[in-house]
Amino acid sequence: MKSMDETPTLHRYRIEDRAEVLDFVREVYPAPVSARMISQWTWKHEANPYTWPAGPAVDFLRVGNKLVSLATGFRLRLWMGGIECLGENRGTWIVHPEYRRRNMWARIGALQATDSPVLIGWSRLPPRVVASVEFGNDPLRPLLRILDAGPLAAHITQLPSFASIGAAASAAGRMIARPFRRTRDRRNGVVTRIEAFDERVDELCARVRNPEQATVVRDHRYLNWRYPQRPDATYLMFGLERAARLDGFLVARMSTYLGMRWGNLIDFLAADYARDLPALLAVAMEEFRRGQVAAVSCYATDLAARGALFRSGFFPIPQRKPIRFVHFIRPDRPDLAKFKAVKAWYLTMGDGDLELAS
Ligand SMILES: CC(C)(COP(=O)(O)OP(=O)(O)OC[C@H]1O[C@@H](n2cnc3c(N)ncnc32)[C@H](O)[C@@H]1OP(=O)(O)O)[C@@H](O)C(=O)NCCC(=O)NCCS
């Protein structure tokens, strides 16, 4: 047991620290987690388009010469209701088991040392632990659409996240029975599979951003880094074009969950959700059906997006311990304080590293 008076020091990661930091990752995480973190490391932290010249948004603590804790993140361009700034997604946070319960990060004032006005992330830690490092947090529940109830029914008792198996099963039954509403008028929008994003998505993003919302800026530099360049996953990406203009996009991913083929709507943006999201969803669902997907899940906070998803057969899933969106807004930025409420954010599963852990 180390003595309690050993004072930790805070360090900002530089590329020269990589070997030592990755050794720490191997030591403190189970092998599958460390393998994933190492395979994503350079892409996620060093090659992120908004990494500052000062270096990646990765901090660590030393006690003496020993690296004892790591907090990793990456920069994001944020639109905070009319104010553009760079923020940070804060992902991994770990303290070496021999150094836990010393409240080191709060004691050292690590948050006060950050140069970003806004930090965001996702957490499954109990709210009081998140609050102990001054982060606010709000639960977020997924939306689900059943495509094939057969495999789902066989697995329903194993689904750890369902609060009420009966509620989920009857909801599944209702959704299967109800015919999905068709899009009435797609007004000549054409949905195509895309391999990369071009500058037209920057224009779409600027056109649809809401002066009352906070959101990650989905420009082509960010989206191409986040999806097609990710080293350890493959995404299906769709764009909706109307004449030469891009009016929406959808990023989806197929995976395996409890032995079932599973679909995820990772990210989306649309000029008009009621009109454009169903057109994008219809094409994604065809791909999912071809891939024999049992169910599709997503996260969405935007009311117009949720409305379009509900009309397309998605329904919210109650969960006993939902994931929490966590956020820190510097106290010296009262102009951003209204974004402490999750309902003021445009969020999807693609934001931060919610989906990067799979
Ligand atoms: C979460 C973690 C970084 C906190 O670091 P720490 O230096 O121990 O933090 P603190 O000293 O402020 O103590 C945190 C408190 O939260 C509690 N806590 C930590 N993880 C917890 C969990 N998963 N469930 C319930 N309580 C938890 C600790 O027991 C402690 O309680 P106490 O105040 O009553 O003693 C550390 O516990 C850790 O490395 N956990 C494993 C990795 C992890 O879960 N990271 C978070 C997700 S990225």
C-alpha cells in the first residue's frame, strides 16, 4: 500500500509518452479492452482533425516517476447555440487500483487546468462518482425497432438492459403487428451509399443548426475521420441528395449482440426530419434486412428526429441503469450554462465515444 501523502502531478500527453502510456493501458485494462484502445490510439488521439498543436487531449497523473492514472479524450468542434468553440470528448478515465479512492483528480484541480470550455462524455458510473469530479450527468435511453422478433424472443431473457422483460416483449409484439407508415412524399430526394463526405455536408450542417441547441459540428473533416477512417469498424453511410444539394445523411453499422445480428443508427442529420429521415431509414433498413438483423437501436435527443423515428417504428426502451451523458461547462462561461441540460443537446450514438467501445 502506498503512503497517502504522495502528491500526484498532472501531465499533458505528448507523442513521446506513447509507449509508456500504452504499457499502462495494458497493465490496468482487461486484454480485449486494452487491445481495442491500442488499435484506436493513434487515429483517435493523434490523428483527430481537431487535435491542437499543443497535443492530444490526453492527461495522466504521476506519483513520483510512476504513471498512476489516465484520462483520455479528443477534440471536437462544437456549436453551442450560436457560439462556436472547440470542446473535448472525455472518454477513458482510470486510476491504477493501488491509487484509487484518494480523489486525486479533483484534488489536483485537473478540470480547472483544462483549456476547453466544454467537456462531454458518456458514463456508466453512479451519478455521485461523476458528480465528485464536477461533471453534470443525465440518463439517456435508446430507441429500438424490431425487424425480426424470432431471434429477439429467444434472447429476451438475457438482455441485461431491459428493465421490464414483459414490457419489451409486448412492445416488440405491438411493433411487429403495426404496419410501418410509408413516407408520403420524398420530393425527388435520392438516397445513395457514400464512401466519404464532401464539403456539401458542411453546408448542410450550417443550414440546419439550431440556435437553441448544442451539437458536435458534423463537418466533412470530422465525419471522414470519425467514420470511414476509424481503423477497427466499418460503417454504412448514406447521403440524401436533392438536385446537387445534400439534404441529409445517415451512418449505420451492423454488429453482433448476444449472438444476434444487430443494427445501429450511429449518426444522422437532415434538413427536414419528417421528410428526409424516413427516406434515409428506408434504405438503411433494406441493408439491415439483407444482413438478417433482428433489431435496430439508436439514440436521439432532438425532438424532430425522435418524432420521425417514432413514426418509422422505433420506440423507447426502459433501462434499469441507462448510460449517462456527462458534461462539464467551465464556470467562467455563463454564456454556455444553459447547455447543462441534456435536452438542449443534439446527440446521437456517434457523439463522443459512446459507440467507440464496440
Ligand atoms: C472511476 C475511477 C477512475 C475513480 O477514481 P478514484 O481516484 O478512485 O476516485 P475517487 O477517489 O474520487 O473515489 C471515487 C468513489 O467512487 C466509487 N466508485 C468508483 N467506481 C465505482 C463504481 N463503478 N461503482 C460504484 N462506486 C464506484 C469509489 O468507491 C469511491 O467511493 P468513496 O468516495 O465512497 O470512497 C476508478 O475507480 C477507476 O479507475 N475505476 C475503473 C475504471 C472505470 O470504471 N473508469 C470509469 C469509466 S471510463
